[in-house]
Amino acid sequence: MQVPRLVALLVGKRERAQELGIDFQITEGSHLGPHWERHADTLVSAVGNLTENAFEALAGQPGLVTVTLGEDPDGMQVEVEDSGPGVPSALHDTLFNRGASSKGEGRGYGLHGVYSRVQGLGGSLRHTRRGPLTVFQLSLPQPLPHRPPEPAEVTA
């Protein structure tokens, strides 16, 4: 993986998972090319928030959290799966709204922030169940080629 800040985040999450007694895995073959570095802030924020939410969903119980990263000609995808109980049905329609949380007052801002940033880049964020697993799926389109700024036109 060629996004150094994301690699550093995942190393830290692996250590945190060990402290919490959680089986944390990064799917073999996960990869992002160096052109995703320009979205590193969004990726670190998103993957950090989604993995921390997955850890919290396990509520101190042993469980599994898996992160998968990949890219194709259309863009990149991240999946964060956990073996927790899933998103409460009462939150399904409002999960990405500011302040929506099943964890009490003053929560529900991280996921909303991630959703807003991803949408701002033309991407999507959704959640689903895959058998016994809760899955958050993030997709971003290919970044536009970086172009240097046009020189300013000088008029006399």
C-alpha cells in the first residue's frame, strides 16, 4: 500500500485491537496506489472512524474486524466489517445524519463528517449486513489528474 499515513493508521489500529482482544485483519492483497495520497486526509479520517466504530460495536467482547482496500479503473473501495450486532434498525435511515448515534448524547459526528467528506469527493458510503457481519463500504472515484495552477494573466 502506497499511502504512508493510512499504513501508519492501520498499524496503530492493529495494536489497539490487540489491547482490546479483537481479531483485527487486513485482507491479503489490499492495495492502494500512490495517487491516492492526495486523499490521504479523507482516507485516514474514514478508515480511522470506521474501524473505531467497529471496535466499539463489539462492546468489549471478542470479535473480528476486517479492513479491505482495493482499487480498479473506476476508483477505490474500502470495506470495514465487524462481527458486532449491527446498526440498530431505528438508525438505518438517519445513520449518516449529524448527531445520529446509538451511543448516547454528544456522539454521531464522526460518521457524519466522513460521509460529508466522501460525498464532497464524489464518493459514497453505505452500510449493510453480510451474513453475521456489519459492513461499511466506502467508494471514491479516481482522483482527477493533478494540474499545476495556470499562470496569472497580467494586464497593463
